[in-house]
Amino acid sequence: MKMLKYLLLAIWAFLSVPVLHGQLSFTERKMRDKAYNEGIAFIQQGQYELGAASFIKCTELDSTFAPAWLQKGKIFIEWGAMKDALAQIDTALYHDPEMGEAYFYKGYVLYGSDTTGLDRSLFDQAISQGFTDPWAYYYRGITSIREGLYESALEDFNSAIGLREDFALAYHERAGVKRQLGDLQGAHFDYQQALSLQEDFALAYNNMGSVKIMMGDYEGAIADYTKALELDPSLFIALNNRGYARYYTEDVEGALKDFNAAITNGEHFAQARLNKASLLAGQGQLEPALSLLDGTLEECPDNALLYLNRGLIRELLGDPEGACADWYRAQALGAEEAAEYLKECGR
């Protein structure tokens, strides 16, 4: 919730230009604007209940006053009541369809709620209506990643950083986009920038380690994963990834220790089990590897890589029919590599 509070408090602002409505008298407008500014002051002091009461007073005095509806929506976001927040924000937009900030917060609420089908349009609208806060570009970049629009995401993170040079999250997300686009050096630079701005950013160390693996720097990756785990011992992804890097430095014992720890910390983390099974198979322990994959597939029956690897182990155990069945299943689930293996199956 800390990031959310920062986001909200960063863009509270006193109403500098009152919105005039012909149905209100001068006295009523003055009372409304006074209540609004009192509400803003309460929010800046962290007194959200009093702030909400002031904004309710605003909308009682003027039910069409969109800024007050939006501020009530922000308070509901702070309280975690996203459905109520969305209702308030929609009311603000009903009364002022050109309120860019309201479009931003509607997109923010829907993004946080993982709403199926959410796209860039709300953040597009926010920006086109003049809400050019760096967070608007940041979240539009995030939604672009969801849609696979990496070039668009890159532009948005560039804009966010241009507006706010110390935006660690934007550097972090831009690094991920650069990695997807094949710019490993650029990704590494951005992860370093994110960490220079936020030294306790465990996930950034983890992701920078993954870039180093892609660059062939396994020792450097191990150091990054170790730092990530120092900052967050429960980050089982870093345990799995460090195990992977250790395996390629021929530290089999260290790799197995990391995979076991990742499995313990992330009970349903299939990747660590897959990696452990591959390690066991590489050490000639085919039956334990097969047993581990069998159990994992019972929990994750739609994981293509599990079928792909179990097929390889079955082939090594002299079960070509079982191997082919697994490879066909892997192919059906989208594993392109399975087509090469299936050439051995003769059908």
C-alpha cells in the first residue's frame, strides 16, 4: 500500500479555478469550494475520514461537482474499497467527461483489480485530456506490455522518466521491455539505474541477474541473486534462478540446495521442480526425476515444459511410447520444441 499512498499524495491539489454552475448562488459556490479545499487539507494531513466528510458536503451542495466525486474515489482507493472507488470516479466522469485525472484513476483501479480485457484506452484518454503525470505514462506502458506492444511501452517509460528522473519503477519496467526487444546492454543499464535510485529493490537484482545469464555472466548473476535474497529471503524466484546459474557453473550441490529451497518457499512453483528434475536426470537419477515430474504434473496438468521434459526422461528410461505421448501433449500446449522430438515418433 506504500506505493499507492505515494501515488495519491503526489497529486492532491487545491482547486485553483472553481467550476461555475449557473444553478448555484455565489454563497453556495463559496461554501462548496471551501469544503473542497478543507477536504484536500485533511487528506494532506492523513485524515481521510474528515476529508471524505468534506467532499460529501461538496456533493450535497453541488451534485454535479466532478472534482469532489473524484476525491471521494481516491479515498476509497486508499481504503481498498475499489468497487466504491470506481462508482465515485464514474460519477465524476459523468459530470465532467473531459477530466483526464479521473480517466487515469479509473484505469488505475481497473488495473489493480486485474479486470479482464483492460487496455490502454483509459490511460490514452487521461493523457489526451491533459493528465500528463509520469504515473499516467507508467501505467499506460504497463498495459502496453500486457498487450505485447513493447515499442509503445518503451515510449511510455521514456516519457515517464523524462518527467521524473528518479522514477525507479519506470527504469525497472523499461529494462524488462528492452530485454524483450533484445537490448540486453540497455536492460542491464536500466536495472542499474533502478537500483541506484532504490537500493532495496530485490526484484531488480533478480531481474538483472537474469539478464546477466542471457549475457553468459553466470558468476555475476549468482551475485545478483544472492543480493536479492539478502534483501528478501522469501523471494523463491531468485532461489530458483540462482540454482539455475549455479548448475551452469557446475556447482551441482549448490544448485540442488537452491532448487530445494525454492520448492519449500514456493510450494506450487513448478519451475523449481522442473529444474530439480533436470538436474537429477543429468546426474543419472532418472527414476527420482520422473517421480518428481509425475507429481508436479498432477498439480500443473497444462504445463507444456513439464511434458516435454518428462518425455525426454521416459525416452532415456526406454519408454518411447510414453515419451511420444508426452511430446504430443507438449505440442498441443504450445511447446514448439516438441515438433523436433516428435520426428522420432513416426506419426
